[in-house]
Amino acid sequence: MVKLMSFKHWQVFAILMGVPVIAPLAVFCQVVANSSLTAVSIAGLIDIGHNYVAKMLAVLPCLTAVTIGLLAVWFSAMAVCLHKKLPPTAKMSLTGFWFCLLFPAVFKVVTSIWLSDLIAGFWNSEPLGRFFIVPQNFSTTCAFLLVSAQPLSAVVVNLMAHFAMSYLLGFLYVCSAFCIFYCFYFIAKALKTAELQRPVKFRDFAQEFFLIWILPVGIWIIQPRINQLFNKK
């Protein structure tokens, strides 16, 4: 992991941002190459767009897993290596960081699989027919169930199940967001503490926190400081 700390900012940027940018372009080129479009037409462009969305939905879980995996490797490398640079007076535990790193990573991959399958179901079938079979929000669910021929007890059970699932997913999303922000907090605090070699408060590393938050921009500022820290003799 220490080797990753010697990577230049442009190398880290290319690795982390390359996959989300190159993969959609590669899929688009494949769709265009496999299409039978010989002349520009509205029908042909619509067909290409439809095939592109279908292909992207198919590769979305893999793309999400690879992207999150690369981010997790970089975050874990920074956390572990910076933790070794902390002074004895700074007490920071890696246990909470590992949980807050793994939980949103697994949650994002699982939800990407579920969402891609759900959206693919809408995309590859009749729009209205599929929409009313698998409603996307609570009000639509109520309207669908009330006009169906199901018994009242089944309607109530389905509404309660949908309501509970919506709240569960919302709660898990909030937990995931909290874990992600804690990872930003941990790495920013560890970086500033390692640089100053003393315990710090949030006002001391607020800038580093927001730089890690705006990741594509923050890489160009954070990574050179990490290079300097680990290149010291």
C-alpha cells in the first residue's frame, strides 16, 4: 500500500476516473459498430440509443463494482499508511474506518445490481404496462393496488410491505452517506495530523475534508501533499 502513496496526482486521477469515462465510451463505440445504421435517420439514432442504454444497464453492476473497488483501495491505502505516520499522542482507530468503508461499498454494489435489473425491466418492456406492474413510488402503488382485483387484506399487506421497504432503503442510504463522510473525515484528519505531528480539531482539517469530498478536483491537491509526506527521508 505504501507504493500507492508515491503515485503522482495525474496517475491517481487516471486510474480512478478512467474507468467511469472509458467504459461508457467503449460501450457506445461497440453499439455503433454493431448497428446497421448506413445513413443518419431518426429511427436509426433511436435504435442506437435504445441499444446503448440496454448495454449500459447490463454492465452497470460491473462498472460500479470496479469503480468503487478502486476508490476503496485508494481510501484504504491512504488511511493505513497515514495511520502509521500519526504521532503517539493522536489516537485514531482503524476499526471504525474499515466498517465505514466496506458498508457503503457493498451497499452501492448491491443496489446497483437491483436498480439495473429494475430499470432494465422497464426499458425492455411496454412502458405503461411495466410501469403499472412495478410502480416506482408509494402514491403509484396505492393507485395500482386500489384499482386491482386483490382482496382488501392483500392490498393492505402489499402497501405495508412497500412502505416498510421504502423506509428501510432510505435508512440504509442515510447510513451509507454517514459512513462515506466518516471516511472523508478520517483520512482528512489523519493527513493533517501526520503533517503537523500533533492532535488536530476539525477546523484544522476542514479544507482537506472538502477536498476529499470533491474527489476529482481534490486529487490534484491532496495527492502531492501525500507524496511529499512519504518522500521525506
